[in-house]
Amino acid sequence: MKITQKLKLEPWHHGYYNTRKGLNGGKRMSVLYEKLETCYKYYQSVTDFVPRVGLILGSGLGGYAKNMKVEKEIPYGDIPGFPVSTVQGHDGKFLLGYIGDVPAVVMKGRVHYYEGYSMQDVVLPTRLMKRMGIEILFLTNASGGIKKGFQVGDFMMITDQISSFVPSPLIGENVSELGERFPDMTHIYDPDLMNLIRKTAERENIAIQEGVYLQTTGPNFESPAEIRMYAALGADAVGMSTACEAMAARHAGIRVCGISCISNMASGLSDEELSHLDVQAVADKRSGDFERLVTKTIEQM
Ligand code: HPA
């Protein structure tokens, strides 16, 4: 991974958010909410498109645009204060358009905690999609398989998650405009959306596993001992994204679903050493079925 851009650290990248007299007519407003509103104002200045579904593309889904009718593209770099990926090959932009008849916003590229952004910045895109109007968020990623019986190239519908190894994106002053201080996380992944994915996979004849996704900070892959610990804790797959986005989405009342492509067996579970290139290669190889499963599911949302 080559770092292509130097991070510009803002005061709110580390530590807690403060309130201050903001843009909101002198009313006290959190720095976080003000930043979100600045992004949303920019969005409103370039489009009046209102998406209903948000889709975050993980590794292997970079060519997704061909599955939708794109009406508008917004490069992340054009949005004031918006986090931009520093990882080569992750050129970021929002694609606005239709998947079937469903108005959708698709994120081509996401930022990760390991890039040095605060968790609040990592989930800013999710919150911005809420402001755009989404009711459903579809999360995708590549991950390392932990569960016995999983194989490289499998798809795993995420049924629940463990995010205890990364800071909560909800730490800091609660932005009540987004959600409540102590949000319930009993059903992070929506049972009805899970059923829709199951049915779609069956109809499309695409095999799908199910399991619990665990998020680490990355950027290093895990040690075999860590993977044994995660297995003992109930994790079925491990990755460096997604759980924080799911949590921020639930906080904001968005219904969430997710599918992971098992791009490798996790550390110590196979003889292979782990590499980012191999992860991408497997995800790319499975992109046809992955795109079809995601598209056919969203078309019914
Ligand atoms: N570990 C963490 N993140 C990952 C992996 C893994 O094995 N594979 C893809 N993303």
C-alpha cells in the first residue's frame, strides 16, 4: 500500500468534539454536526437527488457502476472537509443513480481508521448519506475467514458484529439530530433485510454463508494467536471496516445489511502468508457474483 496523500490533521481528528457557536444562527452546535451540515450544504448545491438506499463498495466491487444508471458523480475531494482515502487505488466518489428502480447512492471507496482518521471522520460519509435521505445501508467488504468450513471466495452475510476492538464512532458529544445517546444495538443487521438477501441468493443460485464480523483497527493483519482469540469470542470473519459504519447507521435509525467476501483464511488457518494484493485478487475474481447478489437484492428493496 502506497500512501499517496499526506493527511491534513484538523483539531477534531483526535479527541472529543466540543460545541461552539456555529453556523446555525448563533445556536450552539457541535463541531461534528457543523461539519456534516457543511458537507450536506455542498451536496444540496450540486444535486437535488434523494437516494433511498446507500451502498458502500468493498474490495472487488470497484467496477460496480456498470450495474446502475448513474445520474451524477461527486468526487469526495470536492466536498469540503470530507475524508479522502490515502490508499492507492481507492479513488473515492459518490455515484448517484438508480439500481433497478431504486434511487441509490453508492460509495466507491471508503476511508479506514488505520489511515489515521478519527472514527467520527470514518463514519462521516455514512451520516452524510443519512442526510441525503437513505433509509437502508448495504455494507460490503472483503474479510479473512475464521469459521471452520469457510472457504476462500465464499460470501458471508453479516448477521451480527464485534466492534469492541475499535473505538466507538459514537464517543464524544452526542449529536441528537442524528440519534440518541445510548442507542440499542440488539438488531444491528435488519432481520427482514437478511431474509431478503437469503431469498435473493437462493433465487440467483449463489451460495451464501452467514456469520459474525469482527472489526480490527488494522492496518496489520492479525497474528494466529489473535485469530484464535477472536474465534473463541464468536467471530466468524475479520476485517478492518464496516462495523463502525453499521453502528453509526443504526444510531441514525438506518436499516443495515451487509455481505462480506471471504478473500483469505485468517492468519494461522492456512499455510499462505497474507497480502493486500491477494485479498484484492480474490475479491476481484468473485466480483461477478458479488455484484449480481447485491444488485438483485437492492432491486427488491
Ligand atoms: N484480516 C483483516 N482484514 C482483512 C483480512 C484479514 O485476514 N482479509 C481481508 N481483510
